[in-house]
Amino acid sequence: MPDGFPAARSQFDRTIEGLKVQGRVIHALLLRELQTRFGRGHLGFLWLFLEPLLLASMIGVIKSFVSSREMGNVPPFLFSVVGYAPYFAFRAIINRATTAFQANMTLMYHRQVRLIDIMLARHLLEMAAVTCVLIIVLAGTSWITGFMPHDLPTMVFALLLLFAFANGLGLLVAAGAARWEVVDRIVHPLTYISLPFSGALFALHYLPRSWREMLLWNPQANVHEMLRDGMFGDQIPAYYDVPYVLAWVVLVNLLGMAAVRAVRTKLEF
Amino acid sequence: MIYFDRVSKHYELRGGGKKHVLRNVSGIIRPGDALGILGRNGAGKSTLVRMLAGVEHPNSGRIERRMTVSWPLAHGVGLQNSMSGADNARFIARIYNQPIKKVLDFVEDFAELGPYMDMPAKTYSVGMMGRLLLGLSFAVDFDCYLIDEVTATGDQRFVARAQALLAEKTRGRSLVLVSHVPEHLKMYCRSAAVLNEGSLTFFEDVDEAVATYKAL
């Protein structure tokens, strides 16, 4: 080290400063993501949740006409929206993760922008959108029909688990897609194939016991059961294991962060 | 001050093999330095600048930055083409913790984009893009500016303005300018280095560096 070279700041100062910088960067990325995805028009920001709201409502309406035994005694419309809206957000996070780094390479020229910030900003946006959709639908139905969610904290916790799980998976997919092209190709068909196993479409209670136990290996199915439990309570018996889901969440997030870190030095500018 | 010590970088080539871009390159950039780096196309100039900026990592060696260093000011990077110049300015202001109005006003004045400020950056000419980039980086006060050829594209008027502002901005600060055009180095720099076949040779005198570069 040459003479007169300024000393590095303490680890603590750097950590605090780093957190502030990360907060600023994620805020800037969130606003930018809103703009690039929905334009600067006045209705732009609305599309963020109008789109999933429209989609989930359409399916809900169709289901309420062709309602089947699988939904129990609960309103089919609500059943569908509570299942589909979070599922769409989950799928969007995974599918869009494949192009996340490639599309944002130019941002990597700013030292303070980290790959993980880009992912977090995107995921927070998806999360905000689906939360808005659920709030609108729940507020609307409770106003019209007087139906109230059975246990709101459980629903919120389930949503948080679902997003934490999607976040970790999204990191893994983004890192994988940056390293191997084939990941981009297989992720999309995989998300379609996985739809019936996600537990978003039907309550596991109406499945044969052996099928139910098989599906419960999937943490996503646990989360959807938990969501329905929070929504409908005793009207549909629910099956889920919170510690099991938490273990998955921690696992995929740690692996995802490690993968993103590993792939950073391999990215070509 | 930027200190880099025995920095090496190679890229993996498709179909096996490695391309060594930098081999054990060392040096110091002090406050007040105006260093020009000459090198032919593909010599590794941009790679070196990206590593000085801390956005690309060397395979071995270390780089320490103890001053604020700009992002590498090169064409087509650091900005988002689908966003307007003004929105890019807002983004830069946010991530570099600057008042948005200050950055917007400065860029509008410096880059002279007029109504194009609200058009997507992909509609800009190369010269306009260069003006926007330099304007944005000057709006944020860095201790050290890393410029990768962007000064080369402006017209006469812009070159004169950029030169004046650079001279003013870089007084007591540092400038690293990378180019394959010796005339630009003579305009902006006080010392120079030549990058050739992975090694970096420093010269106190710019003319000496230019002569060496031309003899390559």
C-alpha cells in the first residue's frame, strides 16, 4: 500500500452506509420498474393491479357458473381469486426472473446497484400488486355480501411466506438463466406443468389421502392451503405445515443469494 | 486515490481457451491526475476502466478505491434506452443521492437536448447520448471521472464545452480518459499510459506516450 493512502472506514460504518445505499437503490429501481413496465401515462400505475385483478376476476366469474364440488360451500368467486391472484404473482416472478439480469445489464455499470436489488425491486412490485388485488376483492365482497376473512393474520403470513419462497426461487432461476441458456427454455414449460401441483386451484381436502400427502411435499401447496384457511376457516379443512414451508423458504433464499453472488463475476458486459 | 496492484483479467473463450486481457497491471491514480490511456481496439482499455470503477472483478490482484469514482462513461451503458433523458436523470439522481431538481437543471443546461429530454433515449443520436451521459455524471460530483471514448463523438461546440467543464471539474480531482485517438489525450490529459498486449506502461509526458503508441 503506498504512503499517504487513506485508511478504509470501519466495518460498522460501511454496513450502515451500505444499507442506506441499498434502500435508495431499491426505491429508484421500483420507480423505474413501474415506468418501464406500465409507461408514464396516468393509467400506467393502475395497470399494475388492474391486470391481475381482471384475470383473477374473470376466472372467478367463470368458476361461479361452473362451480364444482371441489370448492366446498364457499363462494366460488372468492375461492378462485384467493387461489389464482397469488398464484399469478408467483408465476410472474419465476417466469420474469429468466431475463432479469440480461435486461438490466446496463444498470450494472453503477457500482451500488447489486443484482439482488434488481430482483428485490421486481418482487416487491409483484407483491404490492397482488396485495392490492386481494384488498380490493376482499373489501368489495365484504361490502356487498358481508363475507369477512376468517383470520386475516394467517392470510398475511401465508402471503409473506409465498413471496419469500418466490423470491428465493426467483434468485435461483435468474442466476441459473444467466449461466445456462437452457434454464430460460425449461422454466416456462415447468411453470405450466406445475400448475396442478401448486394447490392453487382446489382444496386438498377433496383429494384422496395419498394424493394429498404427495402434494403436501410441495411447499407452495402448503401455502395455498394456509391462505384458504385464513380466508374460509372451518368451511374447508386445511392441511399445512408452517415449519416445513419456513425451512424451504430459508433454503431457497440462501441458495439463491449464493447463486447470484457466484454468477456476478461470470456476467459479461 | 485509486490503487491497483498486480491486476490480471482473462475471459473464457467459447470452445475453450482463454484470452488474457490484462497481466499483472499496477498503478496509482492520485487526486489531480489527468491520465490518458491509449490502446488499440480490443487492447483491454474498457475492461481496465470497468475494473477501476469496481463494476467488473479482476481474476487476481486487488483494486482499492478511496475516493468517489464515476461509473464508466461509455456509449450505450449506464442509461436505459426505453426511458427518456429526464427519467434517466431522475434515476441517476436517486441512486447517487442527489437532489432531483439539481440534476435535471444541470443536464438540461449542459446537454442542450431541448424537447428530446422527454423522448426515449433510444431515439437519441450518438452525440446526444454522449452529451446526456457527460451531463449526468457532471451533475453528480465525483472525485474521479472515468471516461471511455464518449468525448470523441460531440461536435465542435460540445467538445469545447466538455473540455472547459472537464478542466474546471477535474481541478484537484482526477480524470482517467481512455481512447484510441491521441488528439483527445493531448486535449484533456497531463500524463498518459499505453496499454498493449496486457501490460500498461506509464509516461510522464503525453507526447512520449503518443509516440510509443504510434510505433506499435
